[in-house]
Amino acid sequence: MVKHVIKRDGRVVDFNNQKIVAAILKAMNVTDSGEDIVLAAKIADTISKMDRDEMSVEDIQDCVEFELMKSPRKEVAKKYIAYRNQRNLARKAKTNEIFQTIIDAQANDITRENANMNADTPAGMMMKFASEATKSYVDECLLSSDVREAVAGNYIHIHDKDYYPTKSLTCIQHPLDKILEHGLKAGHGESRPAKRIETASVLACISMETVQNEMHGGQAIPAFDFYLAPFVRKTFEEEVDQVGAMCNADYSELKTRKFDDYLKHDLIGLQGPERALQHAINQTVSRVHQAMEAFVHNMNTIHSRGGNQVVFSSINYGTDTSAEGRCIIREILNTTYEGVGNGSTAIFPIQIWKKKRGVSYLPGDPNYDLYKFACRVSARRFFPNFLNLDASFNQDDAWKADDPKRYIHEVATMGCRTRVYGNRFGPKTSIGRGNLSFTTINIVKLAIECMQIPEKDERIAAFFKKLDWALDISAKQLNERFDFQKTALKKQFPLLMNGLWLGSDKLEDDDPIESVMNQGTLSIGFIGLAECLIALIGKHHGESEEAQQLGLRIISHMYEKINGFAETFQHNFTFLATPAEGLSGKFTKRDRKTFGVLPGITDKDYYTNSSHVPVYFHCTPEHKAKIEGPYHKYENAGHIFYVEIDGDATHNPEAIMRIVDLMDKYDIGYGSVNHNRNRCLDCGFENAEEDLTECPHCHGKHIDTLQRITGYLVGTTNRWNSGKLAELKDRVVHK
């Protein structure tokens, strides 16, 4: 007796022979003889009595065809087969329609899902074809039925689902010192260790570009200044030998000379060794600058993933106080300030200033001068962003000011906000570690489903019950993905698992990566706290203290629950303030279709990013910091704080410093400042005027408007999806 039916999407439902009867009658209705309900019921009864507990939809349809062909109504079988084929075509039509939009290079939310990817190029088109086809395979073959239902119901979103079958991991903070000291093997070639700053710069690029092809997320260098500093000294020593050869003199004693900084000075008035010393310093600074310039240019032009996307790269720096480290910092900032190509702002790498009291923040700190310069660069070029090492949750008791490798105990971040630091299965560090995969919960839908409950306490209690279910299903899905990923072999990741990922140097080529995977994190994220709160109590956290307290209750509850998953599943589970890009509109459109237009909730084309105050809400930077800051200690997989400022920020670096002061005051972990920047592509003129369409200098019409989409920059909004474009339009200045 058949009891259950396995649907095409994997769901298991109770067997219902009336559905078989209905399908047969539809086929009969288009024949000359019409319906025969007795025959239809007989066929359905025959199938129901088969000696099987469950059958798939396809199996049932095969049986219907077989029984019809045995019956006197063979013409019905032909119509049934035709109907079945039509339904199959209809199911494929959506995929075919998607493929056609890619072929036609149409600008829509599918081709503009990732603003850093050009889906119009042949390589980009191939990536999108593969992506859309693979997602269907994952749904049908790799997800358990309850997870599939949660995804189909718009409750959760599995990020990078198209990469699921590849078993790839998300991201990593590169231990670049290993590459620089030992060289690397990439593909069919390999490189020797670096000896000078130019080689070190190139190897830094190659390391990130190569591993980008082995992962589906971003690449970062956690201590760019510390890693490259030794090669400044080696370059200086090389220059000392050069000047000695040029002057036919022995200046070898200068190689051990200690000095506080590498600063260019005129040689006039200098003689002998002092002139040689300054000349070597000048040449070293020039070469470091050229190396940093080459690094930035390469990171904006070297493509990965089949040639359709530049490397999603980040670098952290700011706390190396050595003369050599300061030289690296100064020249990467100088290069960034000058711009790339014809003076345009570099989109990558995302640059992150590590702010720490006693080192790189306050007057009197060794790197305070460079911090001020970083703020001036950020005022013109959007980067660097600012990582607050003084935040209560970013500190490590193992950090010592006199430790030459103190960077090991400094948290680093990447991309929009990804943070990996705490570790249940190894050292507490960001280095050599990254995220494995992450999934986001639509907390707005959970709240909307409770809106009809009149009593507030009951409504909120019902929401928390739904939230626990969503958290449970997300943790289950991530654990299932982990179990799938862990079967990958070391040889599938020739550079990543060749010593970059923590512990991978102990693996043999045919070993599965399971033994080292737990160094990474599984993250559960969320978006739309503001809309969730409006659904529950009518106001968001930026405008109501009651909403703020409920928001903190929700987020702290999620944090505690996710910490519990770490015990249950024995993985590094972490909690992410999701950097929603394509997802911000995807969730919203489906919820609007289900629930209609709900004021303050589904009446826009996007949900507010994570725990942010809505972009349309007018408030001061301090109010925004005061509201958003308390959430960061819970969002231990990553978060970011934005402030929008107006005017030409180039002339107001103090505004950037005031924002960083707010980060310090309100225990904010990571932040950045958004402002407007236009550039004429014809003559290079720049200004901050809103909605500029014509260059006031040359009257050219080719205007590049730079904007930050989540944590990274995009030189043109033509690649933004509809949800983020709508959000951009709603953004207001905080003042």
C-alpha cells in the first residue's frame, strides 16, 4: 500500500489517489469520448495498492501511462503523455527564460546579483549559466526536504549556493609570510621566495588571485604592513650596495644602521656615508612606492574565476610601528590617494586601518601621523575603512606591545564585514582561517506572520518560537553542508590547502580536508531588524527605545542560540550581520507578493541591512552609533557601521576622525564613511556634487560616480540590482 509521495522538490507528502483521478480526467476531457470517472478511479486504486511505502511523482505518472495503455482508452494515454511533456516544458521555461536574459545581456537582478561581477562578458555569462543551473541541482539533490521547504518558503537563504557542489570554502586571511619566505606552487608553475619589495608585492597579488579560484568568497591579508616590512629593509640593503658600487666605496656598515623612518630628503649638503645613507633611503622609498602602486594596479586588473571578476581582496594594516612597516603604510596610502590609471579611485583592495590606542589612534601614538593621513585618504578615496582593535570583543590578552609578531593576536576583517577570530579548535587568531559557509534568516517574514496576534506579549512570544525554528533549520543546513564539504581532498585546493589554511600543511594530497576544516566558521546571518521591529511593535530601533530593547533582545537571543549550536554540532558557529546585496531585494519582493504592501515593512524594494538604522531615517552620526554599537558585540562573524556625510570630504578629514571617535566611544567593531565622489572620465576632474551629469571643467558627459554598495566600492551603479538602487536613492545624510 502506497502511503507517501516524494515530490519533485524532495518533499514527502501523504498519498492522495484523488490527485491521480483528477489528472486522468483532465486528459480524458480533451478526447472525443470525454470523461470516464470509473476507469480513472480504478487506475488510481490499482496504483494505491502497489506494494510500496512511497513513490515519486515520476513513478506514479509512469504507472498511469502503463495502466491507460492497457485500458480501452489508449487515446487518453497519448493525451496524458502530451500533457506530461507540456508540464515538463513549463517547469523548464523559467530556467530557459533566465538563460535568455543572460544571452541578451539584460540588466536585471539575476545578471546584477553581484556588482563586482561583469555578467555581460563571455566568461561572466558562462558563470551565470553555471550558477543558475547549479542552484536547481542543489535544491533537488543536495538539500534535505525540510531545508528545501525553508528556502522555498523564503525563510532562509543559502549564500553561494551555486558553489555548494564544488565543496569550496568561503574565504581566508592569508598567512602571507609563508608565501614570501618559502615561495608558492600555483598551477603548473612555482615561485622562489621573495628577496626584494617588488617581488613581495607581486607574490601578495598572486597568492590572493590564485586562491580566489579555489574559493567562493573573498581573500584578505591580515597584517599587510608586518608581512612586507622585512622586504623594505632588504631593498634598502640592496640600495646601499648599489650606491657603494656607484661611488667605489664600502658602505656596508650602513646596512646595520638604525633609524626611525624612511623619509625622502634632498641630498644637498650631505657628504660621504650620510649622503650615501640618504640616497639609499630615497631610492628605497621610491621602489616601495612603485611596488605598492603595482600591487594596487594589479588588484584592480588581475581577473579570477574565468576572467569575469577582479579578486575580491582586502588588506589590514596600521599597527606596525617599525621604520619599515611605517614605510609600507605610508606608501600604500600615498598610492591610494593618487589613484590608479588616470587618477581614478581604486575599487580593490578594500583597505582596513587597524585602530589601536597606544599605537595608531591618539596623539602621541607612534603611528598617529599615519592615522591622520589615513583619514585624509579615506576622505578622498573611501578607503581605508576602520577596524577598532580597542572594542571590548576585539581584544586579546596575549597581545603585547613589544611582541614583534603581535599581529597574530590582532583581529582582522575582510570584504564587507567578515570576521573570524575566536576558535574552539585551535589558536585564537584570524590568520590562516576563514568562513566555511553562511546562511541568512529572513526575520522580517517571521515577524509578519505574527502581526495578526492582537496581544503584544503573545505576538512577540510567537515570533521567538518561529525564530528558534529558523535558527534550528539554519544550523542543520550548515552542518549538512559541512558534512558535504569535508569530503573534499587536499589536492582539490592546491594552494589553499598547501599550508595557507591552518593545519593544512600536515595533509597528504589524497587526504580529505575534514581534519582541518573546523578551524573555519559556519555563520548564521540575518537582515531586516528594522522591518522586523516595525512588524512587531510599529517602530524601528532608531526611533523607539522600546524597539531598541526588543532589538537587542532578539539579537542577543540569536547569539546565545548560535553559541549553543557550537556545542551541539562541535563546529565554530558564529553570528553574522549579513551584508545583504542581492538578498536585500530578493526577500522583500517575495514577501510583498505573499503579504501585500505593508507600510514600513514591504513598501520598499529592500530590507534594511542587518541591524542598521534604516537608510532613510534622519539622525545624527552619534545617534546612529549609539543605536547600532550595542549590536556589534553579538555579531561576532562580522558587522559594519556606516555614516553618510555630505559636501566634499576631501577637504574635511576631521569628519572621518570624528566618526572613528564615535566607534571608540560606542564600542563599535568596524566602520566606514560614505560620501559622494564624481570623476570626469574625459579630463579627470573630481568633485562631490550630487547628480552630476556634465563635467564643469571640460563639459564632458562621461561621469563616473563612485558609491559603496555594502562594504566595497562599485565604480558604476549600472551593475547594481534593483533593491540596492532603491536603497541608494533613499540614503540620507547623517548630520
